[in-house]
Amino acid sequence: MRILLLGDASSYHTHRWAESLRREGYDVLTLSLEPARGGEAIVLSDGWGGKLKYVLSVPRVREVAKGFEPEVVFAHFLPNYGLIGAFLKAKVKVLALWGSDILYWAFKTPLHRSLAGRILKAYDLVVADAGFIVDILRKDFGFPPDRVVVIPFGVGEEVRRLPLKDLPRSPLHFVSLRRHEPLFNHYEILEFLSILSREMPIRVTYLQTGNLTPEIRERARGLGLNINFTGSLGYEDYLNVLREAHFCLSVPDRDASSVSLLECMALGGVPIASDIPANREWLDEERGILSPPKAREMYERFKRTFTFPWWERARLLNRSLILQRCNWEENLHRFLSLLEARL
């Protein structure tokens, strides 16, 4: 099977899909308008810039696709590569939603909502990683539920085979998982950590980068927090940080299932997460702390919930849940079975 994968080649998610499909024996061609970070991808760049670059790239993508003759077009992220894929032809067209595209971008204005609906109609199958998105697609865009497959991105074998590490009781290690963007409420996280640091020894690691990185660093200094900012890490180093986390922080206003959150749960980190539908699919009061993304509320719920015996039980429950439901290879095979049935 020839699969044309359209996606951001600078993202680990894109590479993981591409490499997983190749390991299953499929002929995969990845096209991207972003610079590739490892992996095999053709990067199309003719000096396009700004938001119009995806539309302007369509003739060139069509030319490359014609030479490859894909049986499947597999586009990732609705407003950019989903838009490009809507102009292509194949026996089966699949769109993978990443969360913020359908939960945020698609509802920015009536025009965005209309465009999202038109893009969705161009696809035979939509991949979502959280069950509640099926209802959004049906209610807000009229997309048939029988054409949506819910597949948690899951954790790979390289994560599942790592054992839990024994961690000291003090200091508690808090790891912030998400990109440094407004959606993820980093100023509330910093305020929560500042309040907590006055009562107990903690250490803090900030993964990722983003547009807010300079401001986050400055705010942390102003609050007297000594934070280890890692920047972009290789995957092995990233997993090593997660294995040393007592708690992992992810408090967006809206989200689908966060892969980094699932990976941290698999490796023993107990989530402090925003109380939104995607997180409620994985967490309850026995497995983590769900809270509105407000510093004082996060602090109060933490103080009300945390004991070390509770934490030890929560990390075991979380690892068991993720290993049962988030086996990436099994989820991939389920997706491929549905895909091949449509060819």
C-alpha cells in the first residue's frame, strides 16, 4: 500500500506515524512544508511564508502526488495539511486530528467553522485520540460517527518496557510537559509552584520551548523559582526526565489526549491536569489531580489530596491503565485493519 503522509516534519508525532507505517511494510512518502528533524521526508519550500503557504503549495504537492500515485492520503492537522489533502485524490483519504485544530482553530470564527466543515467532508475517515471529539464532529460539523476512529496515540514498546524508578520522598519533582504557548496556562503553573515551594522542598523541570519561553523564564525568576529549562531534548533524554517525575503538569484550557501526559503516566508520573473532557477519560481522584487551570485551585486540591501512600498507589494504577489501553502497536494495527477494509 502506498501512503502519502502530509504533516509537519519537525514534529515527533509525524515521524512516529511515518516510521510505524514503514515498519508494517507500507510504502510511505512524507511531504512537509516545515524543516525535517530526522526521519525521511520531502520538504517542499519555494520561499512560501505566512498562513497562505499551505494553499500556495497545493500545485506542487499535486505534482509530487501524481508521481507517487498514493492509494491513501493521510493528512495531519486540520487547517494546514488537512486543507492541502482536501485537494488531492486517492482511494481513501484520512485526516488525523491533533486536538487544538478541532477544539480551538475550528471555532475561532464562523468562517473558521465553515472551512473546517468543508475540509472534513473531503475525507473518508477521521482519526481522533479522544472519544468526546466524536460528538463534536457529529453535532457541530455533521460528520458521521461511523467514519471516525478513536485511537489514542499511545505509548510505544520503548516506553512500556522501561520499569518504574524508585524516587525519593523529598524533594518532590514537578515536570511541566507542554509547549510554552498561552493555551497551556504556564503562568498559573508557575504561581502554583511558587505557593507550594513556600511549604515544602520541590524541584521543577520545564520541558519544551515556545513563543512564551523568555516570559516564562522571567516570571520564574521573579517568583524565586529555580527551574531547569531543558529546551528540546532527544527522545531518550526526554523519557529519562519523565521517569524521575513525581508529578507531571498539563493544564490547557482545551485539549485532546496528550501523548506526553500518557507517556508520563506510563513511567510513574502522577498528573496534575486541567479538568477537561480529554483528561477525564484517563484520570479520577485515585489517579491524579484534576483542577481548573488556576493556581490557587490547583494548590488547594493538591494539599487536599496528596500523601505519599496515595501517590505510590496512583502511579501504579496509572501505569497499569496505560499499558492496557495505550499500546501503540496494537492501536496502530486496529487502525490499519479499518484502513485496509476501505480499500
